[in-house]
Amino acid sequence: MSSEKEAQENRERKDLFRALVRGSVNNLAFVDRYATFKFRRKDNVAEHSYYVALYSLIIAEELFPGAYDKGRLLSLALLHDLPESISGDLVITFKRYDLDLRQKMEQASFDMMREEHHKEKLPLYLSDMAEEYDKDNTSIETWIIAFADRLHVATRIVEEADLGNSTARQRLLDRYIPGLNKQLVGLSKVLHGTEGTDSASDDARKRLADVDFPLEKVFRIFQSLQELMLDIGRELQENEDPHGTYIGPAVNR
């Protein structure tokens, strides 16, 4: 190898390592989630991305063995929130308020992330894969990741509730469990081909029209999560004293 070529390769390696050490991908560790939630412990997007990847792998291996691409699953799971290194974490209620605005903001974050990666000399396949996850509504890998994402939200709410956070307990009972119920209604109507005028069934029908995985199994998986959350909700209510003060999960007493 010529000294000139070796020097060029050395510069390229240094540029790559500099982008990793000092680049925007590291912003994920500083982007807090749940900015408007009264949580005792804040977690960040880097932590969340790790758990989504971990949950995705376990769910895929246990529930869909041999039916998914492990490399694609883990890559997309790790990168599914990478645009938030540029945009920050948008509060979910805000994102759901105006779908057109949400799409414009998300596209802007992809475009800005791609520009930033180009300036930092980071490989552009990172932004490409993050956008691939966002656009793909039909593959088993992206469904597993989306479910793992929802499951990690449950983990954080239950964790906070177990620490005595009454706001988290109410969010579980008033928002998370009813949200699961709506999704199950939408899934049921899609499975049985019945018409629905509610937004949940309309949304489910649009997202699940062309999927390449068994919807009946998806329905059963959501049912299991719903039953677990209902069990936890009852446990939380049973472990309140007569004054409404939470005294902790029975397993810890």
C-alpha cells in the first residue's frame, strides 16, 4: 500500500471516529423523554433506544422465531429515534394534535439530520435506516419495534407508579390502558372486516392493510399486554391505604 493511500485511509478513520466521539449522535443521551410528565426519574432517548432494541430482540425470538431479519430488526430498533438527536423528543399529545404538522416536523428532522451527518462525515445509511423505519408500516420487524416501544413506555409508567408516583398511576389507569383498549377495538374490526367510525379502527385499518405478518397473533399479543396492565392497575389500587397513599407493590413488603 502506498504511503499516500495509507495516509488517506488514516484521515478517513480519524474523521469517522471524530464524528462518533464529538458528533450529533451523542445528543441522544441528553434528550430527556416525557418532558411534560411528572416523573421522578427522567430517562433519555439513548436509554430508551437500548431498551427498545433489547425488548425487540426478546419479543422476536420468543414470539416470532425464524420469521424476522435479526440484523434489520436490531439496526432499526437502535436507530428508530435517531432524528430526535436533532429535533429533541416531541411530546406525544402534541404530535397527535395535528397530523399534517407532525409529518412536516418529522420530515424536517430527517432532512436536518441528513445534512448534519453529511457535515460530520457520518455514514448516511444511519439517517436512511431511521427514515426506513418511519416509512415502513408493513414488515414484522417494524411492528415488533413499535410494540417494544409501547412496552417500554409501560415499563417507565409502572416503574414510576411502583415508586409511589400518583400521577403515573393515574396515567396508567386513565390513558395507557384505555389506549390499549382502543387499539384492540381497531384490531378486532380489521380482523373481522367490520366497519368502524372511530379513529382507532380507521387508524388500525390504514396501518394494517398490507402487513406481511399474522394479525390474529398480533391481536393476541395486544390482549396479553392489556391483561397484564389491568392486573398491574388492580395491584396498584389494592396497595393504596385508606387515605389514598401508595404503600408499594406487595412483592416488596
